[in-house]
Amino acid sequence: MNDFAVGDHVRWNSEAGHVEGVITEKHTSDVEFKGRTRRCSKDEPQYEIKSDKTGHLAMHKGSALKKT
């Protein structure tokens, strides 16, 4: 299981290639993100991440992330 914390620097694969950024929030209950409900729980949290390069915000499950 991947457990990440706010402030961790991570990498993930996007349609544009690999992206790196910093986790800004950890969500453990359902949350509205960019107009869609994201299902989150304590067992399967999702992480809000700010891209280093563009400042773009993304949200991913821990399984999609790798610490850098």
C-alpha cells in the first residue's frame, strides 16, 4: 500500500507523459474536484497534487503515484 503525506514530492504518468509535483492535500472522504465527485476513503485516499512545471492541480489514488 502506498501512503503519502502532504508535502511529499511524487511522480505520476499522465496523457502528456510523466509529471512531478507536490502533494497539497490528502482526501479521506468523498470530495468534489473539478466538477466531479471523487470517491475517497481512509483505506483508499486520493491526493491533490500541484505540478512542479505548470502549477496545474491533479488528483490521483496512491496506486498511481511514486515518491521521488
